[in-house]
Amino acid sequence: MNTFGTPRRVLVRGEGVYVWDADGRRYLDLLGGIAVNVLGHAHPTLTAAISAQLGTLGHVSNFFATPTQVALAERLVELTGGDRTSRVFFANSGTEANEAAFKMARRTGRPRVLALEGAFHGRTMGALALTHKVAYREPFEPLPAGVEFLPFGDSHALERAMGQDVAALVLEPVQGEAGVRRLPPGYLAHARALTERYGALLVLDEVQTGMGRTGHWLAHHDADLGGGARPDVVTLAKGLGGGFPIGAVVAHGERAASLLGAGQHGTTFGGNPVAAAAALATIGVLERDGVLEQVCAVGEQLVADLQQVPAVAEVRAAGLLVAVELHRPVAARVADLALEAGFVVNPVTPTALRLAPPLIITTEQLRTFVAFLEQLPAELAALDHDQEEQ
């Protein structure tokens, strides 16, 4: 239906941090399926876990439980800092996870939901109502009502907006779609204090930033970013299954965990044993191989290398979620040049490229992209010259 435009390439194979197209050309995957393929492509542990589970039990519906589903729920409660009061709902994607969180907010009986300017929470109607970008919203209005957008990172605006009629405050600790913008230090801690004071839910969308992307299991575990705040609700997806579709909502505390009752929400495929096995395998590899520590080291070196590139005006990063801000609004043209040179990147704004590579990538592999950027001014000058002659 042309919802994604013309495909840039037809990709037929992947291995590690590389993919190949139908013509046999190799590309360094610096987008990772938009922060999904945290273990790269065709990781042997992940593929073995999926194959073994599918060969044993593939799908049973949610009238039944499976050992992998229960084990994954327990692991997610542990990784998100929960306790015996915590509960988990499994979905198939990030937008579905956020849709469930929105329904939880509705169940409080309060009419207002607060989100931030620049927010992106998904494309289904409820998640879209939480998403700020006008171009995404307008074709589908009227959207579910009651959502208000506050200036990004403005604690005073948040304090003025908060009240007893607020059901939930929904935040991304790091906004990915807006160009990798971190919430200011202290903002989340202030948000936690305000939501507790007024009895509102604090919902953290960690769909893109969770599962080690920032060098922590969750972005808000970063002391500078989270300030020790524990949310009432966390949404996860993308990297959770290492490339296999799965989303999750983790609710902490008896109030949040009991908002959705029997028959009030559901999914056919969510939490199926194959997806749960994929997620357990992904978590296991991230732990076994010390990937989170590697993300911190490799991410810091990448930022240092990018800051030396003349074409780069600014680098914004949280682990291996990186925005490369250019001096000119040429991000789309640079992404085209990068693809021709064998690099997959995302022009997330007119002036910025988003990088979200597999978490197993090395500094040496990333430096090949840095070298591409170093010769970029000459490439752009040649491109400008060709356009002037035409």
C-alpha cells in the first residue's frame, strides 16, 4: 500500500553486523532494523533457541501458559526492578505495548494524559494520540482525546500541568524519533516526585532505549538520566526479541499492576512461546557476553571519533543510540551517499542521521563509517556541482 515508499534495496541475507542485497552488495547495518537487531543478524544462539522452541511448541493462545512465557515475565520483572506486586502483559510490538499503557491510564478514571513535544509512541490510534508529530496525527484525527503535550524537558511546565485529574505522564527517557534527545538531568526524578504527589502514573516508553541500547538494561537506570526513579509502567519491544516480534508492558506496584482486569485487554499472539524463547535467548546473550559494558565503551569511542569529523556539527548519544548532527540540512542526501558506500543509516531529521547498530558492533567496524564521513564534504561539493550543471 506504499506506506513505506519505494524500498531502498532488496535485502536477502544477514550475518553479524552486515547485510547483503539481491545484487550481492554488502552493507554495514548501522540501523539494526531501527534498534531491533541487538545481536546482529543470524546470531547462532538466538536462531537455535527459536528453532528449538518452534520444533517443540509454537503457538497455544493465551487460554494457556507456557514455561517460556512465565520465565520471561519473571526476568523482565527482575530487570526492571520490580517485586512480587509487579505484573507483565505481552504484546507483539512497541505501539501495542504503548496502546496497553494508554488503556491502563484510562482505567484510572482520570481524563488527562501528559506527553512531551517531540514524542513518538507508535502508529495505532491510542499510541498515535501520544505522538507529537503533526504529520503523523492529522490524517487520522479525531484521535482519542485528553492528551496534552508539554515542552520537552521543561520541569516548570510539567509542574504547572500536573494535577489531581492527570491519569498518566508518558515519557521517553531519550527521544529517538526526535533525534536522540536525552531528558535533562533531574527531570525524571522530578517527574517521579510529581506523579507520586498527585497520584498519576509515571509511564516510561523504553521501546527503543531498553534492552541494553544505552549501555544499561533500561535508559532510566542511568543515574544521570533516571535519578533512581522507578516508574509505575515500563513499555518494551524492539530489541527485546533480538529481531523476533515481541512487546511487553511491565507494571510495578499493586495499583498499576491491577488496572487491567480479566477481559479488558488481549492479544492472540502476544507472549507466544517462540517470541518468549527469543527474548530469553537475547537477554541471555547480552548477559553472557558482557554486551552492556561493550556498548558503553564502543559508544564513548564512537562519539569521540565523530566529534573530530569536520562535517559533524554535534553528536548526541546514549550508548549506541546516536544522532549525528550535520552543519547543513542534507541528512537525506548523506544517507543516500552512505547507502551507495555500503552503510545503512537513517536520516531522522533534515540535519541529523540516527545510528542504532547491533550492540555487538566493534569500534573498528564503526570507524569505517567515520572514515566515510571524513570525506563527506568533497562528496557533497561534487553533488552540488553536478546539480548546478544540470
